[in-house]
Amino acid sequence: MHMKKKLLLAVLAIGMLSTSSFATIICFTDAFGSSYQINATKTAPKYWTLSGEIGVGAAVPWPVDGYWDAFNQEFYITVSNPSPDGCTFYVDALNIWSTAWAPGTMSWNYEQVCDGAVVFTGTPFDLTYTNGACVGRSMEPDYSNSIFTVGFDEAAAVHYPLQVTETRTLDQILMEEEMSVNRMGDGFVFFSNVFTNSGAELIIYNHVGQQIAVLNGNGSNTIVWDGIATSGQMTDPGMYVAVMRSENEDVTVKFVK
């Protein structure tokens, strides 16, 4: 596989172009009972970098890094052992990828890595995904024989029933969480489906990071800022940053007034 190389080149290519970021929490739960809480951050059109962690029965959670390329329909993550033991019990890393999914469910391929080399390629397995944190979704899997352990016995592994609760595809979840902004007179109109979430708010900062205004969502998918600061004064022309926050999302966009 050459996906790691593709990931590096893609990040280098898009890193200088991105002026905004869109982050969404996705919880993946696999057939072996493990839950992966992953942050998807938009870094280019139809491209998200993935980061997060997973508890593997070890003292320190394993970090997750990867990408979701919606244009080429590619999903790839690496789960790394933060305390390698020479592959005496846990592997050094897992490479996971998928090219097959439906609303709320995916099929993952994986390979175990030790000392930089692939030592085992497993059979694809199913999992579910949904928007939001993984709180309460872990099924207390048996990590003594899992995809994270050396000599994993797939036939003897415990499989858990999966319940699909998400009706959207991964593309739809991530794209619906985006935010756009349009000028309206001296102010701006911000659009995002996330504004309909309970407790959603929009925070405006100036170019030096000072908080200028805070606006609360009202149940619609738009929030209007009239360009006036909380102090009651009209703000000056210049670069501003709008941060939309809700329970599961943290969306940022830069704009010029």
C-alpha cells in the first residue's frame, strides 16, 4: 500500500491553502467491541484529516491518525502503540482502511505492523459509526485476543452485535457540519446545520484573538452578526475569526470585514 505516502503528499499540498477548518467528532464501534473516537478536521475541499485515540486495555490510549478523502472515496487511519513492547504482546501499529460503506456502517481492512513491517493482514470486519462522542459505547472487549495483539486468532475472537443508528453516510455527516459566511450590509450571515443543535453558539474574534461578540443559536441554520461588538461599537474593517461551538462540533472560519 502507498496510502501513507499519499497522505503525506496531500497534507503538504493542501496545508498552505486552507483558511478555515471544520472539526466533527465521529464515533466508530467495531465488531470486536472497541470504540474509536475520531476528530475529523476539514483541511481542503472534500478532504478531512482524522485524529483521536482508543483505549486498548493498556495504560495509555493509542493515538489515531489518518484521513478521509471524499473526492477519491478513501478512508485510512493508523493506530499506533504509544509504548512499544517489541511486539511481545501488542503490535506496534495497525493500518486500517476502507473503500466500502453504507449509511452508519463500514467494512474495515487492517494489517498489523511490527518493527516497520506488516506481519499479519486480517479479514475485513464490520463496524458502525455515528456523529458524536463515544461515551458509554464501549462493550468491554477482550484485549487478550484482539486485532491489537500479536498472534491474533480471528476465529476465537469475541464478536459483538452491531446496531446501526446513523442514517447518513460519512460524507453527509461531515459536509452537513460545515459553516459558510456571506456579507450582509455592515454585517454577515453565517450558515450551518450545526446551528440547529441545542446550545450552539457563534463566537467572533478579531485578528489578535480578542473576543468581540457572542451569538446564540435560535434553532435555525443561520446566525446573523450585525458587525457590532458586545461593547455596542461598530467593529473596524479587518480579518476576523468565527468559531461555531456545540456539543459535538467546533467549526472555525476566517473572514474579512
